[in-house]
Amino acid sequence: MEKKTPQPENDVETQLETEEREVALEADKVAEELKRAEADLRVAEKEMATLKDKYMRLLADFDNYRKRKEAEVEAARREGEIKAIRALLPVLDDLERALEHAGAKPETIAEGVRAVHEGFQRILSGMGVEPVPGSGEPFNPSVHEAVGIVEGEEDEKVAEVYQKGYRYGDQLIRPARVAVTKKKEVGGGK
């Protein structure tokens, strides 16, 4: 009689081989996934580097834009100041001429000052600066500053202007300082 070798050893070997193959297949799958993940990571890193470069360029462009706009605003401000100074220099010239001639004929000072005043008003008007309405006009708190009250025929009329007000277009530069009328009460007042 022949002796048979026990099968369990063969079965264990077969089972071990099968499990080794399965583990090897699983390892291959994991290795493939790892390769794909590494490739995806490289693509993501390249995309991130590209986006970072775009962001840095955009940031630099914005900073340059901001600096350019600040310089333009400063240049416009200075140009406006220079324009105003150039417009006012003739008034200074007229005042200097009036002072030079004041010693020769003191009575002509008023005439010279009046001419300087008119010239200065023309310059302001040419720049768009206009006086706020004054005496006899209705009191308007948006352009008048009441500094006194006087009796009058009507309520809230400008009776007297102590300091002229001016506006530039729609913008108030300085309110007029005025005395406002208050209607005189007649009859049984205490």
C-alpha cells in the first residue's frame, strides 16, 4: 500500500501562494495609484506655481497702479495750486504798484485799491468762484451764517452782510456771515 502525503501541506502552500499573488496584485495596484497620485501632485504643483506667479504679477501690477494714481493725483493737485497762484499774481503786482505810488499821492490809494479789488473779483469769477447772495435776500442756512438779529419789516431776510460768502459751483467755500431780520411785533407785547 502506498502512503499518501497529507494534503493539508499542499493546501497551505497553495493558499499561501494565492495570498502572495493577491498581495502582489494589491501592491501593484497601490503602486499604480501612488504613481497616479504623484503625477497628479506634480500637475497640481505646476498649476499652483503658475497661479502663484500670476498672483505675484497681479499684486505688483496693482501696486504700480496705486503708485501711478497717487502720483497723478499729486500732480493734479500741484497743477491746480500753480494755476491758482498764476491767477493771483497779477493782484500782487497791482498791490505792489499801488504801494509804490501811495507816497506820491495818498488820495489815489482808494482808487488803486478799488481797481485791485475789481481785478481780484474778475479773477475769482473767471475761476468759477461766485459770491453768496447778500442783503435783501431770504436767509438760507446752507449759505448764510447768522451772527446777529435786527428788527425789520419781514422775518428771516438778510439785513446786513458782515463777511461775504463764496461758492465754487455747487460747493460752498465759505458761508456769508450776516445779520437776519426779525419782524417787529406791534401791539400788546410786554
